[in-house]
Amino acid sequence: MKALTAALLLLVAVAGPSVVLSRDPRRQLFALTAFGALLAALFEVLQAPDVALSELVVGTAVTPLLFAVALTSIALDRRRR
């Protein structure tokens, strides 16, 4: 169990900066989704299922979906101009 926790901590430590350091908004969106899924898995391993479920819903589904809608709206607005 400790190896899984250490592996997830390492993956979270790598995925976090990848969200920030990525320049392309679409890549940031995918990195944010992966980061949320990794955090949810880490919380589950750390025996916090309520936090894991909240992170899964908010960090993996809702927030990236809102960003995807915003990016699509911006792209459509640029095409109209």
C-alpha cells in the first residue's frame, strides 16, 4: 500500500506542474483532467472516499467541462470576427 501511495504522490507531483507549464489550452485541459483523476485516486488510497468522490466530480468532470465550453465559445467567437 505504501508503494501505491508513493507512486500516486509522484504522479501528482508531476501532473500538477504540467497543468501550469503547458502552453496550449487544450493540453492544459487534458492535464487538468488527469490531475483531478490522480488526486481522486490518491484520496481514495489515503482512505478519504468522500473527498475522492468530490474531487472526481469537480476536478475531473465539472471544471474541465466548463473550461472546454469556454474554449469552444472563444474559438467560435474568433471565427465569427
